[in-house]
Amino acid sequence: MRLAIAGLHIESGTFSPLRSTAADFTATRGAEMLARYPFLAGPDFAGVQPVPLAHFRAMPGGVVVRADYEKMKEEILRRLILAGPVDAFYYDVHGAMGVEDLDDPEADLLSAIRHHLPPGALITCSQDLHGNVTDALVAMTDLITAYRTAPHLDWMETRERAVRLLLRARAEGVRPVRARVGIPVLVSGEMSGTTCEPGRSLYAPLAEESRRPGLWDASLWVGYAWADQPRAMATVVVTGVDREAAAALAEEIARRYW
């Protein structure tokens, strides 16, 4: 499986008068990106041929200048085209990027990427639990998962889980279903730790719930409070092969959070 990998990673506070530019991002390209995914060298991933394109990561900052976003986006697309045919795509992003005059930058970028993927190519995505996730973004992915700890201790585990879910879908020859429920609640990152209540009880059951019959993954996003955008809210996404079970669990988790 030729697996293309790319992403743009930043938390953008829309209340800041400052702007983030391309110069604020650390860029990794090609083979140097593989240090982000050491698990790909393991025996479980022997059937994966990584095709690393480009990844841009910045510290939290203001909204990204539109021209700079377009420049980074164009490089990812150019590298994807030059890479030739791929079987799948791993979208490695934070989930709380803000860009001038764009309401949903992660969906905008993935839409452009998807345009250059072969029909039927599977897409997986991993995110920080402080991302803001829309129906549009979920609809463009086949699999999407998020951190389950804050402070974040499972960032590498989450990346690996995103690719394992992709391998499972390919091995079983299915396109999973996703059920999303938006929760109209926003709390700050400082109030959403998973080592104390209520975060601990909200996140602790997710791993076990992901193993229910017909289900593969249950993910809960706290959301990103420092973005004045319609998409800013908590979100649940449940992935699996049983549509009714996915919808039921997504609502169960959302009501627990509420």
C-alpha cells in the first residue's frame, strides 16, 4: 500500500491581532518526515510503503496569512502529483488552524488533496483533541481519530492508531461509516485535562467503547475555544461498520459530555 502523508499543524487564536506566516512553520519534507512515524518501520506495517510529502508545524499563534497558507498548500499538492499513484492518504493535522477568510481550513486543504487522489483511495486522519471538527471534514475522511489524553501523552499512539485503522479497512475490504455529533459546549484547554474530573471520566471509557461489536474507534474532541468560528464546539465521531451502532454510541458519548 503506497501511503501518502502530509499535513498542516497549528492552533490559531482568532482573537490575536498578530498573524502567523510561513516563516513561523517548521517544514519537514520527504524522507525526513519518517521520524514522525517510527512505528511504520515495525513488522505490522511491512505492507506499507510510506510516501511522505510535506508537513508544516507551528507553535500556537494568530490566524495564518492566506497567501502563506496557499503557498504551503500548493507545495503539498505539487508533491502529491509528483509522487504518482497512491493507494491511501494520511492527513496529519492539529485541527484548530485558522486562515484569513476561511471558515474551515482543514476541510479546504483536504478537499484540494482529495481532488488529486485516485478514486477509491482511503483517507485517514489524526488530530489533537482540541481541534474543531466539521461534518464537511468528517465526510471527506474514511477514518478519523483523536488524542485521548490532556496533557497529551498519546500523540504517537494516536498517529499509529490512525494508520492501523486504515490497514484494517484495507484488509477487510470495507469503507467504514462515521457518525458525528456536535456538542454546543466550549471550555478552555486548561479546563479539559483528562487526569482529573470531569475529563477523566469522559475519556476513560473511549478505548473500551471502541471495541463494541461493529465499531472500530470512538473519539471525542473538546474543541478549540480560542477561535471565534461557527465550527468551534466539542465533537464526537464514532467509526465502524455498523451505522446504527455508531450513531447510538456517538449520541451516548455526546449526552455524557453534555
